[in-house]
Amino acid sequence: MNKAEQAEREATNQEIVEQLVQIAYDAVAVELSCQSLLDRIAVN
């Protein structure tokens, strides 16, 4: 593998990591939203 191919692969891996981090944040936001709804239902 030459240096250009390796640089491209590392850039792709970095994009994948950033997308996974975004997915994780989104999942936490959904979790918190669901918990908030459940708390409201429990109060009523």
C-alpha cells in the first residue's frame, strides 16, 4: 500500500469514527427523550 492509499484509508476511517460518534449522540438524545416521555406518563 502506498502512502496515498494509506492516507485515503485513514481519512475514510476518521469519517466512519465521526459518524459513529454522531450516531451515539443521537441514540443518547432518543434515550433521554423516551425517558422524559415515560416520566410524564408516570406523573399523569
